[in-house]
Amino acid sequence: MKLQDIVTVLEEMAPLAYAEDFDNVGLLVGNQEMECSGILVCHDALESVIDEAIGRNCNLVVCFHPILFSGIKKITGKNYVERAILKAIKNDIALYAVHTALDNHPNGVNQIFCDALGLINTKILVPKQQFIQKLVTYTVPENAQQVRQSLFEVGAGSIGNYDHCSFSSTGTGTYQGNAESNPVIGAKHELVSTEEIKIEVTFEKHLQSKILKALFSSHIYEEVAYEIYDLKNLHQNIGLGMIGELSKAMTEVDFLQMVKEKMQANGIRFSNLLAKPIQKVAVLGGSGSFAITNAIQAGADAYLTADLKYHQFYEAENKLLLVDVGHFESERYTKNYIVDFLRKKILNFAIILSEENTNPVKYL
């Protein structure tokens, strides 16, 4: 099986367009034309994981965290990043990272976090911004349905649980072609005034090229009039973190004990206990201090994340229970999800869950 075919499945699971701008996701090492012998899925593609891939005859390592994150000018093996990359290249092993592309997916890291805790009625905590665009175009009534359908087929008009969403209005369009024109209605140099339908649809911005291709191929006019706008609307189904509810309220102490057990944490840190029941819970896998305010505004009784600094615990402001479960722990089940997804999509192929524990934090 070629790497490019596996990449297509990985991008279905975690579209690269969903990733944050600062991130480095997708194919980090490898040629998409190479033949793959097997896939090893891990949390961090360390040198020990590359050794594991070699030993298990896997020449593709799919990792959650990108081992190659910031730019490097030399690869000499002087640190753990360079050693892993050198070994991968030397042994013809491809590396692919999903990271925030899966963080932002509605079924990704934070839904997995919620599922581990048994949370229900979940929704995005920090919806993605500047991700929605609007297309406005004009055509004659007899062409309107064809244009709409073509746009819908490539992803335009999808809003939450609904698709085929659009708005149409009727007006009068005018135009006059020059000597080089070939008008569908009227003749060259003739001033035409005709009834037209104005069609408006929204779409995720990474679909723009497909949207325009569908528009041009389905429109009957020689010159297609259209406008594209960037919208300030938040994307309610894509974003970081989630908030949900426990089926039954718990005391703070019972809740903390449950979290410690479910996330298999050797220790958790938390803010002042408030003697309030916990039912509405916000989560954000990985480093999530930036979303403390979002959790408070969403009315969470507790907010679970990782990598909180000393002064950030004060930001709870006695309005919620702030819990640091550990970075690795908050993303613990992500690699299991990736394996399960790939096994459902790619049959009769070696897809292996790494046995390496790459958590760099130890507890006494």
C-alpha cells in the first residue's frame, strides 16, 4: 500500500486545515510514493519508537506530537529530535503527525478525553475563529439549482447538523458584452437586463478552490460574477477543548479521585476546593491555560487540562475547580483512537499500537 493512500485516510481523520497556524502537522519525513509495510502509532516519535518500528517491520510512524516542530538548520544528532529524524531517514521510515489537526476535530482529542470521563452533552469549548467564508454569486433561474447542487456536493452550505443550506433572492442583472464576448443571453454589444437569482452559501475556507471549481463548472455564463467574504462567525463544531456533563453530580473529592483513576495519573494538581458539587466539566487536552476564562464563562464546575503554572491556579478565582492532570495523561487515549480509526478504514494491513511509554514526566 502506498503512503499517499494512507495519508488520504489520515487527513480524513484529522484534516490538516483544522490545525493551528503555529503547528507542524502532516507528513514530516518520507515520500508519498513509497510502499508501506506497516504502521506504528505512537504518542511521541522518539528514537526508541523508531527502533520499535524497525523491529516490528513498520516503515510509517504516525505520531500525535510532531517530533519536528520548529525549524532546524542542521541534523547532526546532537539532541533527541535530530537523533530520531536521522534514524528514521537512515531506515527509510516515514513520519506523520496529527497534533492540533486532531485537537480541533469534534471527534478528536477532547471528545476522547470526555469519553474517558463519561461526559455527555458535549460541545466545543473554544470554537475556531476566522475559518468560515461566504460565497455570493448570481445566475439565471434555470441554472440556479444546478449551481446550488454543485456547491453542496463539495461541502458548501454545511452548518452544524445541517447541510444544503443556502439563501436565494431575486433581482435584475445587467451586462453588455464587447466584441470578444459570447453571451448566453443577448448578443454582442447589446445591453441586457435579465432576471437573476442571487445565491449565498457559507463554507470552510480550506474548501475555497473546490468551491470555485464547482461554481465555474456548473455556471452557464461565460463570465461568472461572484464574491467571497471572510466571516467573523465562530465555527461551533471545530475548535479546542470541550465542555460536557457528568450524568450525576459528584463531590469534589470523589470527582478528583475518579479523574485520577480514569486518566491513570500518578498525581494531579488542583486549585482550592470550593465545597460545591461537580457536574459541568470542561476539558482541554495538552497545554490549556489559555482557556481558563472560557471554562469559567461556559459555567463549568471544573476545568481539566495540563501544564498549569503556579500563578495560573489563581485564575480559577474560586469560580471553578482547576485541575492539572498532566500533559501525557490528558492525551493518553489518543493513540488508541488513531489505531481504531485506521483499522476500520484500512483492512488486512499491519496497524500496531506502540508499546513505548514516551511520557517524560516521572513521579516519586
